[in-house]
Amino acid sequence: MIGLWLFVGATFLEPSGGSFRSTAGSGLVVACLSGYDAYESREASAIVSDSDRG
């Protein structure tokens, strides 16, 4: 959520020049990394639940 807020907030708050690019870029990086982390944890959870079935 923070990554998306940084990305969208940069558009609405309209910071000047380099500040806009920095904020939007940071937001994209945080959003992508958190999405990847959520994907990996879902996959790991599926592997653990499969091994519990025996």
C-alpha cells in the first residue's frame, strides 16, 4: 500500500522535477518488491500445506 501511495501521491501532489521522479520511482520499486514478496509467501505457504497432508 505504501508503494502505491508513493506512486499515486506523486501524481496528485505534483512535486517539482527530480522530486517527482524520485518519489514515483521509489513507489514503483516498493510496490513491485511487496508484490513479489506476497507471491513468494503464497507459494511457500502452498508447499508447507502440501507437506502437512502427508
